[in-house]
Amino acid sequence: MKMYNKKSLISVFLLSILLMGVSCKKQLDVNQNPNVPTLSQGNVDLVFPAAVLATVGKVGGDLTILGGLWSQVFTQAALANQYRYLDSYDVKSTDFNASWDVLYSSGLKNYKYVIDQAKASQNWSYYLMGNVMNAYTTEILVDLYDQIPYFQALQGTSTLQPKFDDGFTIYKDLIARIDTSLNKDFTVSTNAVTSNADLVFGGDVSQWIAFANTLKLKMYLRMVNAQPALAQSGITSMINSGAVFLTKDASVTNFTNILDKDNPFFEQNQRSLNTPDNLRASTTMVKWLVANHDPRAIAYYGSAAPLSENQGDFAGAGYGSVPDFVQSPTDPVIFISAAESYLLQAEADARYMGGAKAQSLYNQGVMAAFAATGNDGTSFFTGVYAYPTAGTLEQQIEAIVTQKWASFAHGCHMLEGFFEKNRTGYPRTSPVYSTDLSYVPGQLVISKNSVLGAGLMPKRLVFPFDETSLNSNAPALVPITTAVWWGK
């Protein structure tokens, strides 16, 4: 069998993912690229990285742009047009067809193949890897849409009209499948993993175990509003059993500065558009970083005190010197970062374990977030970002989630900032626009050109046309201002 290195795998699979347009429907996938094997021609070593790159291509591309705009890391450049519809919340059912299609047809379908093949051969390493990435990708879809086809999905021609399942039921099944995977015997001889086929950890199953536990922790914390008892019991059980969590990023990093081999956010936003000038520094994050003398402003915007554009003010004047959001073709795409892992643990400890370890975990999270951008955060967690040990639980949660928000600007990870805002309410929503003298740096504002009602912000995506037009079981469209099942 011909062996592929990681960079060639990225080149082969990411090209088709990035170029897949809204006309591609998973039910009608009749075109076959001779350079990409079908499932019948494949094996887990080939199909697993293809699935991972499907997740990378969309979560690290289209959905990173969405997340960065809606968590106000950047804003649509004034007098440019590319993302005005997103920055004004004017999202239609046709806007994210490609993300939905690719995540199902090239992501979830391929993870299912890997899981089924690994189970048949008792390769429990691939079984775990497939279930973790399936859970991560499915969770993204649930968190965006609330309901998705799940139990009847991916059954081929036998079920062309899969019913939609509710998010909570899907979450419970994903966690159960992760638990089943974690209980397998990873010492048996059938557990071989080709290191080049694992673009995330290079075949290190111990890291996949930590990733699985950290993903479960994140999912349980998503439940704190809607299912508080289950969130508490699930988290305390994990911690009391000695579950190991990530201390390094779960990410894909093998990108190069070559067309179709680069970071998908860079490819989509800069290389494909032939300009770096669509996404500019948002006043929301810039003023918070500058007010706290945070050196990550340089990593994100190229300056310690950059000029900025007020969120959604893309018809405004005087923004010519506002810097672009800094991007590189070799940037990683992060699924869960070390910083997020520590901060998730800090929140869990503060909520359910008495809080004795919360400050230490928070400090490690701040340090990891700064280190990811080449900075030392030591003076910050003992200074302006000091953990509020004497504060209320809600003040502690606010501090933790605010640091998550700041860290998500690194590594195509900004969609999580949008989710966390809707779960916790942090960062807070400002009662005034960012031009007002009373504006508090770091508080999110209503986009200047919002098409929503007064005081409203998006909380989900509308169901994609590619699904609703072909599936008679698709629910009626739900406004983007309606919270998903775990929303606050």
C-alpha cells in the first residue's frame, strides 16, 4: 500500500473540502475524484485523516469566520462586502450549506466507516479516535442547530428522510459512545495506528484518551443550565475517578504556505479572496486587550495598541488604518486547546468540587493561553487577570470564561467563544455601543448594522436549505435569536 505523509494527506483531502460549494448535496454525491478513494477502496489509515480534514476544513474555515465575527474578535472591514451578511446577523438558510454537507458527507460518514471497521477488527485505538472525532463534529452541529439528523442519519438509501433528534438526546448518546470507547483494552495487538494517519496526535492513544475526557467535560458543562443535576453528577464522577485531561492542544498543525496545503481560514479568507483586508480588528476585543496591557494584541492584530473598528460599522468612515486580523498559512486548527482544558477544569472545580483547585487550574489556563502566542502570562494571573478567590461563584465563572474568550482568538477556535457567550452570558453584553463614553472594554455590543430587533444577538444558525429542501422530516426554520437547548 502506498504510504502518505501528513502534508500530502492535507493536500489531497483539504482541496476538495475547501472548494466544495453549496450545490453539493450529500444525498446526491455522484462525482468521484480518482485521487481520493471511495470507502469501498479505503481503509482506516486513509479514511480517518480524510474525515479529520473534513472537520478541519469547515470548523477551521467557514465556521471560524462565523465565530470570530459573532464573538467579536474581528469585524467586517469598512467599505468591503465579503462578510457583511454575517456581521449584520442577516443569515439565510443557504449560507452554510457547504459546511453542513461536508461535515456530514466527508466527516461523519467517514467517522462511521472508521468506527465500524475498527470495531470489526477490534482495533480499539481507531475505535476511540473515530468516536471522539465523531462526537466533536456532531457536537459542533448540535451547538449550531440544536436539532440534527442523528440516529437515522448516514444509513444510505435505506433512510433518505432521516428524522431530526433533539440536542440533549444526542449529547447523551455521544457521551455513552465515548465511555464505551474508553472502556476498551488498548493493550491488545490489534491496536496498531499508523502515525502519519493520525494528524492530531501522531498515533499517541494516551492523548486521545485525554481528548475524550476533556470533550466529555466540555459537553457536561454545556448542560449546566438545562440539565444541572446530570452536569454535576457526570463531572464529579469523572474527576473522582481520576480522569486525565488534555495538557497539550488537540489540533492539526501540518500546514504549509502552499495553495491547498495551508490553513483553511487563511486559504478561504486571504488566498482565495486575494486580499487580507476583509477582517479588521474589532473594538470589542482590542479595547479589552489594550486596557489590560495584554501583549496578545500583537499576536492578534500586529500592534500593542492597534486602532480598531466598531463591530458591524462596515459603512463607517475613518477606518483606513485599522489593522487586519493577523493570519498565517501555517496557523494550527485547534479542536480543544491546553488553555481551554485547564479553564474547563477550573470551572468544574469551582462549580462542583469546592473550588480548592480552581485558582491553580485557572492560572495554568492563563499561562497556556499566553504561551500559545509566544508570551509569558505569569505577571497577568497575579495582576490584572488574578482569579477572584474571594468573589462569588458567578464572578469566578465570569473570569474563567472571559479568559477562554481571549484565548479562542488563537488557532481558528473562535466558534467556541460564540458558544460560551450563549451558555454563560460572558463576556457581558454592553447596554451601549462601543462609541459611547460609558462603554466597558470587552463587553460585546449589538452590531451597528444588525437586522435583528433591538437588543437581540444570534444564538444559532437556521437549518440549511440543502437539508430542508430534501428532507420532509426537517423541522420548521427557527429564528437565529432562539437559544439552543443548553443556552442561557
